Amino acid sequence: MRVAKEKLADADHIFFVPLDFKHIVRKFLNALEPSLFILAES
């Protein structure tokens, strides 16, 4: 999280979401309604 905040200092929000669970991701994105979604897997 620290590295993400350093690299993306201008971002409004940074979230960690358990991408293994499709229903959780869908709920999260429906609630948030982002104008941009960037997915980074490690």
C-alpha cells in the first residue's frame, strides 16, 4: 500500500480488493461506480 500511495500520489483513492472472488469485486465496483478502474496483479 505504501508503494502504491507513493507511485500514485495524485490518485483520489487506492483500494485492495480480493480479485479471486468475482461477486465481491462486482459488488465493490457497483457501489463505487469508478470513472476509471486500473487492475494490477502481483
